[in-house]
Amino acid sequence: MDGIRRALFGLLILASLLMGWWFGQRGFLAPDADGMADAHLVGAKREPLYWVAPMDPNYRSDRPGKSPMGMDLVPVYAADETAGPAVGVRVSPDVQHNLGVRLAPVVRGVLETPLRSVGFVEFDEARVAHIHTRVDGWIQSLSVSDAGAPVTKGQELFTLYSPALIKAQEDYLLARTGAGASLRNASRERLRALGMSSGQISRIEKQGVADENVAILADRDGVVGRLNVREGMYVKPDLEVMSIGALDRVWVTVELFERESVFVEPGQDVAMQLDYLPGRRWSAKVGYVYPVLDVATRTVRVRMVLDNSDGLLKPGMFGEVTIFTRSAQDVLSIPREALIRGTPADRVVMALGDGRFRSQAVSAGREAGDRVEILSGLSEGTKIVASGQFLIDSESSRDADFARMRAETVEQTGTGVIQHD
């Protein structure tokens, strides 16, 4: 029994030695060639060639100090320049596969940004008629009883009793009997100026008697928007009796935050949907961007005109509006999932080739769907990590890498599968 135990113990020791030899051959427990070269320099006296900014390797200085972002400059030695980038990590192909690392290029093109907001349906103000009397008087009869009532062109809206208007009619009838042509024409034009139509003037000419109650007629088809009078009320020219608006075409207005409004301009495509009509979609164009910012809400109004010949859109309704904006020129963009938001700057993980990766600070612009505009920090065609970048970024963090450089050592992760350069 003791002999069997000794044999099993010997086999266990032999297996441990073989596993150690195999991991060493695979490179899982040793730094890469560059790392070995740096390891031989541990303890040796080296002089820095120059200093670089942690978040911007392109910024160099011939002496230590602070970067423009207030961070300590990092020394770069001759061995670092020979080996390549001063900071970064090397990831084996097997580990890249296990992490699901996926690369994507930085591309240049037009960026489409859909802006979504709530749109409110309103009357087309350019086609709204505001009804006023042109003389003082009393509303004798009201043919339109409430707001929202439909009216047609030529329909009687109300009748007005006005002593001033009766006097103007009598003056015209008197001028027709013996005055000259110029006085007759002047009297006739006065009646027209006071609101009487050509048909009403012809009628009093035939009957030879002034109308006590003059009918006020609608000059267009539509619906009554506001009704501000009732029968028997005394009215003056400065009082709006009612308003009439057409509904075959309506306005839709949206309010956008000031940071969004800079991307909107007339002519851009617009789509609108209403909750109560699922599946129905209205298309239009941006018609007008108001030049004034609402100081209370910090928003800018945008207006578009929609066809409403079927009458489904009613003033007061609201719906979901999408404005499809486009960048004025080609811009650099990356997948949104590739951007790592953080402080003091956003960053991405660049693929340097040969399994090497490095975090790069970038300045991000607007988002458009699954794309993000890049204002600075990258160039067209650069490969970046679009998936699995967070672990690489954490291993390639500036502070950790600079600490290793100052110690002039080469470290490995706990498993040895990601190596620091």
C-alpha cells in the first residue's frame, strides 16, 4: 500500500512539471520579447528621451512637467521608442476570440441624426380670417352659435345694427338722385369700406331704402375657431367677433432644445405619427425655424405644413414627430458601442496590429442612431475595438501603464493572457 502511494505521489510531481513546461512554451507565464528586453534593464540607469502627455502621445516636452490637461508628463526611453507605442497591451488571438473582440474602421461620410419631439396640430395661421366689424353697432342675430361650427364662403355669420352704417346708406341713396358721378362713386366706395358687399349695395339701390340690419358674410370655407360674441352684444371695430380657419391644411409645430435646433433647417424631411391612428404616417418638410429662443423653456419652435384633406388632423392634437437632419459635410464617425464615456475625456481602444491595443482619447460630437461623430483624436481608416473593449481598456489604463513605466518593470495579468507593453 505504501508503494502505491509513493508511485501516485511521483506521478503527481511529474504531471506538475510537465504542465509548467507546457505553459512556459505557450507563452502564458512569460512576457513577450519586448517585455524580456525591458526586464533585463530593470535596475539599469536610463535617461528619458522626452516626456509625453498621458492622454495625448502627440504632445511632447524636453523636460518633466504638466500636460495641457493638468496631468503629469510621462518619460519615454530609447527602448520604448524601439518597441513601439509607449502604452498599451498585447492580447493573444485566443483571448480576443474568448472576449468577443470585434474591430470596426473609422469612416467618413454624411451623418443622419433623427430628432424626435412632440408636435402640436394648429390652424394654418396664414389661412385664418379674423372677423371684425368696421363700425360700432349691435349684434342683432347670430347664425353661428358655437366654436367649431363649419361655415362656407358667402354664408351669413351675423347681422349688425349700426346707426353709422344706416347713415352711410342713406347718403348714398341721396347722392344717386341728384349728385354728380364723382360723389356717387365716393358714396358707393364708402359703403364698401364699411363692409358691405357689391350684392348688398345693389339691393339697396333696387329697393331705394337703407337696410337697418346688415348681414356680415363669410369670405372662405372653414370652421369657427373662436366665437367672442352673443346676440345683443354691443361691438366695436377693435373687438374680434370670431375667427374662421381652414382645415384642409394645418400647421404642426415642435419645440426643440437649443442644442438640437442648430441641426435643423428648412427642407429637411419630417414624419409624424398619432397614438390614436397606429400605422398611419404623415410626411412633410421643415417649413420654418423660428429665429427666437424661448427663454423660459430654452427651446426653439420649428414649423411644418401638413396636408389634411381627409380631416383627420384636428387643432389641439399632438403626435410624435421625427425630423431627419443631416450633417452639412462629411464627418468622421464610429459605432456608438465603441465609445467609452468617461472623465476627463471620452476614449476608444485602438487596434495597433499584431494583437496590440491602446486607449486613445477622443472628442465626441453628436450621436446619430448607432453612430457617433468624432471631432478629434482619430483619423479615417483607423481600426478600433467595437466589442469587448472594456476589459482591454481597463488593462490599458493610463495610470496603470505609467506606474509600470516608472517602475521599469513588465507585468502580466493574473492569468498571463493579456500582456502589458
